[in-house]
Amino acid sequence: MAARTSRSSAKDRPSYRCTECGWTTAKWLGRCPECQAWGTVEEFGGAPAVRTTAPGRVTTAALPIAQVDGRQATARGTGVPELDRVLGGGLVPGAVVLLAGEPGVGKSTLLLDVAAKAASEEHRTLYVTGEESASQVRLRADRIGALSDHLYLAAETDLSAVLGHLDSVKPSLLILDSVQTVASPEIDGAPGGMAQVREVAGALIRASKERGMATLLVGHVTKDGAIAGPRLLEHLVDVVLHFEGDRHARLRLVRGVKNRYGATDEVGCFELHDEGIIGLADPSGLFLTRRAEPVPGTCLTVTLEGRRPLVAEVQALTVDSQIPSPRRTTSGLETSRVSMMLAVLEQRGRISALGKRDIYSATVGGVKLSEPAADLAVALALASAASDTPLPKNLVAIGEVGLAGEVRRVTGVQRRLAEAARLGFTHALVPADPGKVPSGMKVLEVSDIGEALRVLPKRPRREPAGGTGREASQRTTPE
């Protein structure tokens, strides 16, 4: 009798589950050990019973890996080269891709364009929308020219209806916009909840693998920019993509976060306009301002977005402050790194005019520079604005600046210099030992911020600018 009471009390003991990742435990914790989220562990019922699974019949025999046919996993292009670049060549049959991004960034526009270009007589496409009506999607398709006889459209929020459309249309590509709006009537909870998202994603993943159908799922994001819902969704899918971009700028970036079929360091560039969204094979021109004469407070650098080098422009402006605490405003740059560059310039570069002035720094074209390789360009732009003297024309600056004033090496210097040379820049400021220099480019190696500041002319702007510095073979000061 006592043993029976002990077993019943253990069965009725509540258990706890993380609402973010679904991790379960027998006791409450303030922080989930699986996803490291605070305050997400909640009580959800009795402790799960311990079960054992007996060996069953195998569906397919195990084979040596060399005998497995890999042709079934050959990627098929979507018709959008920039998206194929991030996916690793295209969509693999049976692959499930999760695309997340902020509202209004252009997810639905991009996927509708992909749906129309990927549709053909042999490969049908089914576009299921749960956020709009079919007529609203048709209006967008007319605007961006995404009409095809082999593109099927359905407005559904019921999982069983979506699976029914799969049986009738038999598509090669399914696009669901979005996974948080579809619910299963067999599962309790509102659409977008943890249980519903897990059930919908699991059912669509099983259907994709069984049919050899590629699936694109749209996911919502939280205020912090993370994908909404349980982290289990990111673990289940094959590819996770983030669609990024400033709503007030034209540039959009598709960045790979997880990819079972390719690299995760690729970035696709798109331009959003009234007629839709187009891929940009050469987006560097969006981040530059072409001028006949150089302007104080501007400096060019080359940033790496994944494997792709992009030439970007950093601008700075300093004015006399009218308040006791001067303003520090940034756009497209990390405020902490700009503050570090100001401190280095004042202490190591002996520029004392920055402490009591309002300072504004920004990038051109809405690009965000967060890597340390832009430090040298930020420092030179600030120094140029403080002295009101422009930097030499056709100059790019690449390098990380430390708190001791040293200029450190960064990755991909040769790739960055090759991109700058391709766009017509003839001079570069880089850390020591940059490797092979492109033909026709003159490179000045600098070891600290003091040497870098010598490229600033010491004469008025109307006179020819001069500079000094340590020269090596084919490495001279910009003219």
C-alpha cells in the first residue's frame, strides 16, 4: 500500500518546461540550462512517465555511405541568384528553410518573387498565406510582376487544409507565410504558441521529406530581433536565414545563420523599390558618395559581409557644443567603438579638440559597420573632421585600432584590397604585412594611429597635400 502511494505521488508531482526551447525538468529553475533564457521555465503538468521503446522493423536497410545516392539532394535554382548564393546553390528537394525578419522588411515580396520564378510545368509552386487574403497577394504579384500559370495561391490558417492543398496541387516548392498564423485543431492553444508552432512545423517537415518537396517558412521575430517561438523550430529546419535592412534604406541583406547544405558565411544583397525587390550582384555603389573633390570628415573602408567585400564610406562631423555635455550621435556604427576611437585619438593621437565638441558619425547607404576592420576609417574620419582637412583622394583605410593606438591586422586584407582596386581606388592604408598587393595600387603600411594620422595634409586644403610614412616596395603615401 505504501509503495502504491509513493508511485502515485511521484506521478502527480508537477514538472516544468521552458517556453522558449521546450526543455523539461522536475524542478523549477530561474534560468533554462538549454537556451540560457531567464524566467521561461513554467509548470505544465505531471511528470512524464518513463517509457521504453522496443526495437521495431526498419523501413530501409542501412547502407555504406559511399553507396548512398547523392543525386537526390542536388540543389535546384530558385531563379534569384542572390538567394541561391546564400542557400549554397539553390533549394534541395525535401529541405525546409526558415526565413525570419522584422515586419515590413520585404519577406513576403521576396518570397512571392521566388515563387513565380521557381514555378514551371515540371515544378509547381504553392504559396499559402495566413496573414493576407488571396486578393491582396494578387495585387502585390501584379505590382512586382510575379505571375505564373504554375504558381498556385491559397489563403489558409488550418493545418489540415494546408496538407489537403499539398495532395491536390502536388507542388515541388511550398511557401508558407507565416508559420505563426497556421494552427492545428487537434492541439490546444492559440496560433503562434509553442505547442502549435511545434506541431505545424513538424507536420510540414514530415510532408517535405516524404514528398521531396522544398519548403520555405516565414517566421516572426521578437523585439530583440530573435526568431519568435521555441528554439526547437530552428533546430528542426535545415536552413535558417535572416532578412535584415533599415526600413528607410533600399538595401536588404539575407544572411545565413544555419545551413546543412552549404556555408553560413554568405550574404545576399537586394534592393527594395516600388516595383519589387531585385538582387544586387555589385552593391558597393550604394555605400559611396562620388565627389569631384574630397571633403573633410569622410573616409572609405572595405568591410566583409560574409565572404563578400563591400566598399563603404564613413562620415564624421564635429561642431562646437552649446551644452555642458557634448552630443555623441552615431548611425550605422557601434556607439561603443566610436567612443573608443575618440579616446584613442585624444590620448594617443594628441587631438584635444574632440572632448568639448558635438560629434556626429554615420555611414552612407544604410550599411552597418560592426567589424573591427572599420576602426581605422572611423578614426581617420573623426581626425579629418576635427582638423577640417580632407583625406587624400582615392584612399581606403583598413585595420583594427587598439587602445594602445596600435593598428592590428584583420582577416581578408587581400580580398578587401582587390575589391578596392576593382572599383578604381589607388591608395590604401593597411596594417603591416598585407600580403600580395593588387597591380596598380599603392599601399602604405602603418603600425600605430600616429603613423596613420600623417596622411592628413598639414597645409590648407587649396594647396597640394603631402604625406610621409614608412614605405616599402610598391607602398607609398597617397597623393
